[in-house]
Amino acid sequence: MGRYFGTNGIREVVGATLTAPFVAEMVGAIARVHEGPGPAVVGTDGRTSSPALGRIASGVLSLAGRDVVELGVLPTPAIQYNVPRLRGRLGVILTASHNPPEFNGIKGIASDGLEFPPEVEAAVEAAYERHDAPGVPYDRVGRIQGDPRGGDRYLEGIRGQVDVEAIQRRRFRVVLDCGNGASVVTSPHLLGSLGTRYVTLNGTLDGMFPGHLSEPTEANLADLVSTVPAIRAELGVAHDGDADRAVFVDEKGRYVPGEKILALLAREAVREAGKGTVVTPVTSSDAVREVVESAGGKVLYTRVGSPVVARAMQAHAAVFGGEENGGLIFPRHQLARDGAMTLARVLEVLAREGVPLSQLIDALPSYTLVKRKVPCPVALRQPVLEELTSAMDRGDPGVEVSTLDGIKVISRSGWYLVRPSGTEPLYRVFAEARDRATAESLAEDAIAKLEAVIRRLSDRTA
């Protein structure tokens, strides 16, 4: 059986794998697996292909006998937030998150607002391969109707989780980089309702992402980095294409790595609860563990992927969770990565502490986390991992090796992790140490080993 779902749903190139028949059959398979009462909720990001794909999804679900509520263009977390509140049986989101503009994808949402668990994804894939889409006679075709309140409902939920009056009193000055993505329709309204004075960059919806590529990396946020100190803003924030992530720039114009905000807000969550579990993947910085344990909490590590983190948080009643890429999860709000909720929470912490963002960040344990990408054909991702794992099993004594997700090698000088991407034809490499030179050296060592295996396996299959 084919494997179509990756780390965060299905993502493919539009017009190649992601065609109208593919989307119709896959959504039909989702409908088959989710038979029962309750409407289907459909929403999209702002990509050029999303309106057409959204219409296909709504039509297929309607012809399967399902009433459909269309939310239109909204951030992924906003759509997830609405599914249980609209008593949805399921949700379908057409999005490729931070991927380049030629991509789009399908994300399936369960009735509780969480992404499909692995067993449901497997059932959908099996139904797709059987061409098992339901159909109903003309008199049982579902209704399709829009709901214009989806964004307002979501923002009301966020404001209910923070001290709005404290934020409003501070009258923060913020630079918001929407990245021409779905946050255009929500985050400016959130900042306005919180009493901030804000400037937007790339604040029009455009699926070609003309401002910069939709992944909010330091290299892509040069305009945000320069604008924040230029207008004397207290902070800058950028979202990815579907706004389930938030990345920050401090008042000095310094890009704040995602793992720093993860550590800061994890510590705050544990402090407020008095104790508790924080769930995060094996890619997270050791700074998270240090601050959580010092606050009286504990860290539970998982495989990479927000669905894995969210369901582990649910199972362990965690007080906080998230990934080092700026995708953070606030369980009192919802068990989903949420960029706008992250923004509101950072503003609340700054309002309460009364100090600049740079001061809070500089007080955290000092580590350097390096991230790299290495191209690898999809067909070789698993064979490469198997060969690397076999070699690591014969590694040096005193070096700890974890295969929870990919291969993580931990030594006295730091650690590195190599793992196949679940959304792109590449390997991701992470390395961390107390200083940048050591982290870079660890990353280069990992990349050299990885590229040697890829070349060797490529030669065998040539």
C-alpha cells in the first residue's frame, strides 16, 4: 500500500501528484473513513491552487452525503479551532504550510480538532487505494454553506486565554510579517484588538509569496530584522504560510531562534502551573529541558511532528508543548500549533515582566542549535536511514545513540540528529552545542556521513 501522509498531512506539487482526481479520491477516502453524523468543515490557506482544491473537497464531501461548512481562507489553527465548535465530524484543510508555492496539500482533522492519528491516516490510504469513495442518491446530497464567523470565533478564543487589559496598557509597537500567507486575515485584527500599534510587512494574500519564501527562517526575514529597530518597535513577528508558527525578532533587530521562544514559554507554563509535563520532539534544544526542570517540571520527548506532540500532550495532560521551529501548542486553548496564540502569549509575558524581549531571551541557557538540509530522493530516504542506523550501532563507546526519530548521537560536546523529512525530498540535520563552532562541526560531521551513504546508495541504484 502506498504511503501518502507525511509528518503533517499530504504535501505534493500541484499538477504533478496533486491533481484534481487525486484530491477527489483522497477526500472521498476521508469521507468513507468518517461516516456518521455531523458536518465536514473545509478551509484553505492562500495558495494559488487552494480555492480550486477547496471546491473539489467540498463537492466530494457533499456528494458523499455530508453537509459541508466552508470557512474559506484562514490559518490552519483557526480551522482546527472551529471544527469541534461547529460540531464537525471531520475537517479538511487544503494547505502546504511553509512549503514553496508550487506545493499544496491535504490535512485531515478529527472531530476534536486534532490532526488524524496514524491509524486513521492508514485507513484513509487503504480506502484510497481501493477507490472506495462513498456516493449517495440525489436526494441525500449534503448542503454546502459558508460560515463567515470562523476567524472571529478563533480570535475570541485566543483573547480568552491572555490578560488583554495588561497587554493593552503597554501599547506595544509591533512589526508583523504575514509572509503573504493566511495570517493576513487574522493576525492584524488580533494585534489591533490587543491595543498594539503595528506595521505589517507582506500583508496581502498572495499564493506566489512575492515578499519572501513562506518558511520564516532568518535568511527569509531580512526586512523584518531591519524594520524592527528602524521604527523602534518592541518586537517583530513572522508567520509561515498557514500561520501555525510564529518566529520573533527582538527590539535590537536580532532574530530569535524558535527554540528560544519554546524554552521561554515552556518555563512560563510550568511556573504558572507549579509543575507539569512539557512535550517536545527530539529536535528540541537542551535549553528547554534545563528551564523546565529548574521550574519543577519534566520534559517528555517524542518523534517530530505536531500531531505526535499534540496527542502525547493529550495522553499525559501536559501543560505545554511544541517544536523548535516556532510551532507551539497551548493546551488550554487547543491541541494544535498556533502562531497567533503564540504571539498573544509573548505579548502577555512581556506585559507582565516589564522588560524587553532581548533581556528575557539572553537570560535563557546559552546553546547554539544549527539546522541544515541535505537533498535525498524519496525512494532512498528509508534505505539511507537503515544504513546509517546500522553504522551507528557500531559506534564509539561512551556515545549515546537514540533512534526514537531518525538517529540522534549524543556526546559530551553536544549532539546531532539526522532524520528524513516527512514533507520534502530531503534529510534534516540538527546539531547543538554550547558554542557555534562546535555545533557547526557536529553538523558538518553528520552531513559528511549522510552524504556518503546517499552517494553510495545512489550509485547502487543507478
